[in-house]
Amino acid sequence: MARRMWVYVLAITLWGCGQQQTNIPPRPPAPPPKPKPVLSAEEMEAQRRVKLLKQFRELGFYADLKDKSDGDVLAEINQRCRKVYKDDLTMGWDDGLAKNRMLHWDSQRFWQMVSGGSILPARKPYTQTLEQWASISLGAFKPEAIEESWEFADDGTGKPKEAKRVVVSFTCNGKRHELEPKIRGNRLDLDILVPINGLIVETGRQFYVDHLSSLAADVLCLTRDEVDGLARKVDWFFSTPGDPIDSIVRKLNAKRTGWEKAEAPSVTLPADAKPESVVSHVIQLSRFGTDAGPVRMKTSRVLEIRSVMLSALGTGSSYAAVVESDLGLKVLIFRYQGPRQGWWTRFFEAFDMPAEKYKATFDPRDLPPEECRPVTSKEKR
């Protein structure tokens, strides 16, 4: 009897708990998310400008305005722009030059060459240029007693004489140095930055160039960390004057994708093949298109091989080699793509994108199939 009573008590207790649970009021629904504010075109433009400016300031640019807010710095940039162009700064985001326009007004760090007319020797253009490069070098380059002399061809016609030689001399680090820029029509010879960089190596800074076109270029004096930071933060790739690998890699990374999908020969060497062996193999097998038909390199010398990072080829290192030959200076990009594809290779003209006239190919008619084969479209994908 007692046992049956306990069963009744337990049943009533459980029934009561169930009744209490059913009487619990339902949880109120979560409030709807607040709608994101819709920004006007002007507000979106302002946000993009502030973001880009912040990235530059984090890398140390616009140091003369370091105590001002981002808004005040943008106002100062507009003021500097108005003094020259009578209008506020226009970014033009779609052409990829917004970063150049934003940094253009940091007069302590930025120099630009824009050649639209003739170079006038009477104005000492290289003297002015060396002084301007010194002003953006943060003390790394200190030329003194700059002298500039021009020689002209005498054609006997009495017309304006054509310049045939220019010599620029200056004192730096207590020694006298002499440069002989090449006559390049209506633009300066930026290759003189190569020996100048040799004079400032110990400062930790070098002059770097962004070639915008055949007549325009931006020059900055940067540390290696600043070069890497500009590439990482603002997607800006610079090349070292006189360094063909830097020039090609910068252009290929800026181009992003597409170039790697072009027809490219591959070499079936093992994954552990030394880069020097791959380069030697490719040189022996390659033919270059000329007006007289495909030819091989008669003489060649490998000047440098180093690893490079190319975004279009995915993660991991690729290699680049500078090859001096009777067909000119060339850069070979190569990378191991797996046992099926072997080593992907492609030659480029030094300091420029590949010219179709000198496109390198392997001729399958006189090479065994295991030594050379084109990459198929399926393998590219």
C-alpha cells in the first residue's frame, strides 16, 4: 500500500512540473537587426581616401603632417593640389593610379618624371634632378658641387644642334663621381640611379622606380621594409633601377593574371633539379623568333638566379634568371608544376613584357618528346 502511494505522489509531482513548464511564457523574439546606413557617393569616396591615406601614414609617409588628423591631412593635400591645378585632388580609382596621386603631394618623399616637351640643356635638367632626388632621400643621398656639361653635334647648317653627350659630376661621401647619362630625346635617363644607388647602400635606402609609361615614372627612396610594405598594404610594386628581375616581377604582379596562361614550354626535369641545371637546359632547347626565322642563342651567360613570388602562379616560390646573350638581355621565369607538367618556363625581354618578335619556343621537330612538349590547355587549368 505504501509503495502504491509513493507511485501516486511521484506521478502527481511530474504532472505538476509539466504544468509549470507549459505555463512559462515564450521567449520574446530578437529585435530585428538595425539597417546599415546607406552611404552617399561622397561618403564612400571619403572613406576610400582615408583608408588609403592611413596605409601610407602607417608606412611613415606624410611625416611633415604627422601631428594632424587624417581629415586635416586630406585637407592639406587638397590645398597643395589647388596651388598647382586650381582644383581638389581627383583620385580616378579605376585606372590603378590612385595611390600615385595620393602620394604625389608628399614632397619630402615623392618625385615624378613627366616628359611632355624637350629637355633644355641650358636649364641644367640633371643638376635639378639630382638636387630633387637628394631632397626625397631623407639624407641618404647628399650630392655637392654638381656640374653638368653638354656637347652638341655640329652639322654646319646653323640649325639648333643635336645633343650628343652629357656629363654630370658631383661630390658624394668625400669623393668626386662622374655620370654620363644617355641621350634619350625628351626624357631623362633614369639608369643613372644604378651607380647612385651604389653610393648609398650603407644608408639602408635605395632609389626605386615605378615606370608608368615610356615618358613618365615615379621615384622614391625606400628601405626594403618600405618596399615590402607598399606591396602588401597598397598593392604598389616598385623595381630597382638596373634590376631586370625586379622590373619583370613588378609588372607581372601588377598584371595579376592572364600572362601565365599563354603557351609556354615545359621541361621534364625532376623536382629536385638545381635551378642552374634548369636554366642551362632551357637555354639549350630554346629558339627565339627573329626576322630571319627562329634562332638559338650562340653565346649566353647567366648573371643571376633568385627565387621570386608571382601571385598568378600560386603559393610557393618561382625562380627568375637573368641571361646575357647575343640576342640581348633576357629574364627566364620558371617553376616546378608537378611530375605531369614538369618545369614551366617563359622568357621575357629584360625591363619589359615579352615581345612576340623574340618569343622563345622549343622546336619539337628536332627534340625528343620527353625533352620538350607544350603545356596543353587542360594542364593549364
